[in-house]
Amino acid sequence: MSYESDSPLDALWEEYGTAFKDFDDLTLARWLAQTLGQLNGRVWRYSHPLVGSYRIASQHGHDRQVWLKRLATAPHEFTESPCCRAPLLPMLTRDVLDGGLICVHCNGTAVALDDIPSDVGTPLRKWAEKYAKVHAVAHWEDRQRKRVPDYDDAFEEAAQEAEKLLAYAGRDLATKLIEFYPAVVWEDQDECLEVRPEDVKF
């Protein structure tokens, strides 16, 4: 498993992941299957420690193809993900317009946006379009920054709006998705806008 980020937090999670690296394939597969059972039936924050642990373990599992080896049986509610054949555990991120719902195991597209039922897919699309405009403030070039009286104020306003939009994603959109999937993870942070999980009131 490789990490591209130089973030101290990512380095810390990589350190945490060494515990799973030492698991043999059977132990890792059983741990993943048991933890999926604990995740079942709920909407989870991306920052939740159990989700973080599962995410790191699942990436080790993906690298070692433990699900393809059929060493453990996932809870029956979890169907096979089309991207990597691991149990389908989708994650809602701000990139849903381009990437759909992301697979927690392989980071590929688990469910394309067009494949999400329209009563959820349509609000998701509107949310993502609105969020993209807010998020873009963090990446304004100099000429764009000069168009506003104070870029710091614009940045802070965008961050506050992002907090509300992320909370809405978890509270409303992800809860609708749980009607179609056994568990859903939603992104509750935005590093570019300096929005931390504790800033997002669920």
C-alpha cells in the first residue's frame, strides 16, 4: 500500500497500518469480514476511527487480494463491488460528479453517478455542482483573488459554506443512500478549505 501524501496525519495512519501488514491473509480476511458486520446498517463519517482502521486494513487486503481468495465470507448484505469484487462499501465524496461513489477497498468507482437511483442521484448531482463552486475558492489564481475585496474573507466564507454542505451530505444524502447499500461512508472534511471533521456538525 502506498501513500502519496506528505501530510503528518497520513504518515501517522501509515504507521497505524503496520499492525494489519503483520496479519496473515486469513486473519486479515476474518478481521475485515467481522468489521463489515459492525459497519452494516449505518452511515459513517470518513474520519471515524473504525472507518479509518477498516480503510487501511482493506487497502492491505486489496493489495493481497484477500477477497478474491475467498478466505472469509462477508456479511450477506454486502454484494460484490464491480470495480474490484470486494464487498461493496461505497463512499460519498465531493468528487461524486466525476468518480461516482468511491470504493473504500480500491479507491475506484464503486457506483457511477448515473447508476444511482434518480431520487437520490439528482439531489447528489445538484449538491456536487454547488460544492464544486465553493471548493474552487481554495484554488483561485491571483487574478481571481484580486476580484474580491479580501480573499481571506472569501476563503473563510467558502469554508463555512463547505461545512454546511458536508453536513448536509452526511445528514441527508448519505442517509438516502443507505436505503440502497448496507453501509455508506461520507467525506466529512476538506483539507483545501481547512475544514476539519470537528467543524462539520452532523
